Amino acid sequence: MIIAETKRLIISEFSPEDAAFYLELLNTPKWITYIGDRHLKTISDAQNYLQEKTIPMYAKQGFGFYKLTEKENNKPIGTSGLIKRDTLDYPDIGFALLPEYEGKGYGYEASLKILELAKTTFKISKVLGITLEHNTNSIKLLEKLGLSFEKKTKPFEDDEELLLFAKNLN
């Protein structure tokens, strides 16, 4: 289901048919380094992850992570979206692209639309962003989107310290 469009992108919900793309995306070096290894090794693993974790968020939270498809060639190139984690007070924005599409403005374009949807459609008053301190590209994008550094936090059981950014949408 299409959620929104930008100049160059179609933003849509993931489906089980996206498993091959999802497997590729979640096994890119930057995903594994900065987001974490989800241990998906087969298309079946990716299908199960989509069906058990990603897709249910749309109904459970009213939003989630969405597939980014380049309009020009109808190719899936990444993901952007929101997730409300139990350990954080507000939803946080996330984004990831296949390596060949990084640095071309797609992350900003998609995330800007996600922030607009957060305010207008999902009625979210504040959005967070969390990232590793050495993930300079993510930090730059969060700041370009208008999020400001608030504090260091350890929101997950792995006890890894992350930088927390925030933006009021009111």
C-alpha cells in the first residue's frame, strides 16, 4: 500500500514479496555496523522477519518502516519510517539505503516526508532519532531534518550508548 510520494520516491508498506530486497538491505555493511545484524541469511528468514516484526507494526502502532522505491526505474532502494520503542518516550525515525543510493539526497527526501506524515497523519507531537556516536552520516541527516542533540542514552539491553536527537512537531 502506497503511503506517500515525493519527487523521486514512492513510500509504501512492506509486504512479504519484498523479502529478497529486505534481505539485501539488512545485510549491507552499514546496516550491520550501525543498526545491527538481524541474522537474516535466506529469503525465508527475511520473509519471516517482515511478517513477524515489520508488517505488524502498521496495525499495532499505526506506522512503521516503509519501503522506498525509486520512481524512475521502479527499484526498491531503502527504507525510512518510525517506530515507537518501549524504552523511548516518543517514536524515533530511522532510515537506510542500499549503498549505491547513499549520498544522493534520498534519505533526506524520504525522511522529510516521514516527518510530515508524523505530524499530519500520525498526529505525533515529537520525534526522536537515535544513532551511534561514530555514525556521522546519520547525525548529519538528523540535524538536517531539524532534530537536535538532547543527550546520550542506553535504550537497549546491549548497554550500548547512543546519541538521542529530538524535534517537536507542534
